[in-house]
Amino acid sequence: MKKYRQHAERITCLECGYVGPMGIKARIKPWYATWWGSILLAAIAASIASVLFGGIGMMAAVIVGGLVSALALSGSRDIHSCPNCEADLQRR
């Protein structure tokens, strides 16, 4: 457990039945939640909105794109490591 920076409090291992704290091995983000994915989505939305609605549409698209990318961060998954059997568990 000491080798992991972050820990999850109480998780049940499906392999061995261990219940307790587990180390977080990795965090997986979807492509649209990364910084380059957010910029790409905001640029696409801004270009479409500026063609359809003009300048005000571009500003609205940038704001909506920022909100969508912020909400997308909640879609990240954690990979936990069981200290008992060393199995990797994926959790949303």
C-alpha cells in the first residue's frame, strides 16, 4: 500500500474477497476529458456555432464546450490494486 500515492477507502476484491483500502494504480480519462480533447471539441463547436449564429454563437459554444469537458472529468475510471492478491480492479 505504501507504493501508491492515493488510496480508496473500502473496496471489495472480486478475486479473493478482501474488503478494505486499496491503492489506486492508475487513472484513465476518456479522450474528450484531456486538455487537447477539450480544445478540439471547443474549436469544432465554436466554428459550427459561428457559421450558424455569428459571434454570439461562438461565445456560447466555447462556454458550453467548457462545461461539457468539465462534466466529462467525472467519467474517469480508476484502476485499483488489491493488497492481498495483487489483482487489478477497474472502478468508475
